[in-house]
Amino acid sequence: MDLDWSALWLSLKVAGWATAINLVLGVAFGALLARRRFPGRELLDTVFTLPLVLPPTVLGYYLLVLVGRNGPLGAWLQDSFGINLVFTWQAAVIAAAVASFPLVFKPARAAFEGVDRQLEQAARTLGVSEVALFFRVSLPLAWRGILAGLLLAFARAMGEFGATIMVAGSIPGQTQTLSIAIYEAVQAGNDGRANLLVLVSSLVCIAVLLLAARLAGRSGGSRHDVA
């Protein structure tokens, strides 16, 4: 049976963009909550963790209310720039990014909290600026935990279904990701296509997990050699 590679390519593109977004936002907010004390800090942590426990359809509904034509963000984009996000691959990216965000944010916060403060203080006494301190000391020391979160977030974004189908729909070649294509194949009774798509999806996720284990092993080996 021929495989329509568009669903796989779209899933990889969506997961890649979602992971890139979470690399920036997850690391930034993880560092912020790890190093700063302010009112509402733990409430913010709870809000950022919600996508991990909310049903995907509930998450999709919230996104639809936000970015739909009548939503605050959606209406502003439509009126100001003529942009309609709903039923586009960009909407799938937003859904995947939101759903997988906690998998980057939580490990990033834990990783930054685990960085030795004495090393940072030593860098400050040498006149290193806060920005340079972050990129030259804190981030390299926390990178291993962040990388593990990024790989898990990529795998989660690859398999996102509920929120994606609500805000992006299922348009073949445009918004139909691999998980949605599997659902459509099962609904149509096309077991052969469903089995093939499931196999491809499983192989991609296995490859991501193996890569995560390999990179974690290298990081551990490098640290041991330095010690």
C-alpha cells in the first residue's frame, strides 16, 4: 500500500516548530520561576503545567476560543493583519506547542534549580554580566535536563491529536497530521493504511527516544571525563 508522506512531513514540521517555540518559552519561564520569587509564582507554575493534565479537547476548546475569529487574539489578528489561524498548519503548531510546553518547562525549571549557586556567584565576582552568566554558566549546566525535556516534547507534539483537530481540523495535505490521518483511516475502515501509519508513527517515536538515551549517555560520559 502506498503511504501518503504528507501527513508524516506535516507532523515533523509541526513538531519541529512547536519544539523550537518551547525551547525559547520553556527555558525562559523555567529560569524565571527557578530564580525569582514573586507573588503568584506557584500559581503561574500551575497554569503552565495545566496542559499536561487537561483533556486535549478541553485544551483545544480554550485555544479555539482564544484564536478563533471571535476570540480576542483571533479577532485582533484578523482585523489588524487579515490573518485567520483556524484550520491552518500554524494552528496545529500552536496546539502542539501548548500541549507539549510543560514537558520543557518543568525539566527546565528543575534543571536551573539544580545549578550550583556558588558557581554562579563565583562568575559574578569575576565581573560576568547577568546575561553572560546565563548563557555561559547556568544554561550549559542545565542543558542536559532541558534537552531531555525537548526530546520528550517533540515526541508529544508528534502525537498531538485532540487539540489539533479542534483548531486545525483535518485537511489532507494541509492540516492532517499523522495522528489525525490514523484516526481518519480507522474511521474509514482502512485497516491497512491505519496499520502502516501506526508503524511509521511508532518508529519515529522510538527513534526519538533512542536519540534521547544516546545524548543523555554522551552527556553523562563527558561530565565523567571532565571530573
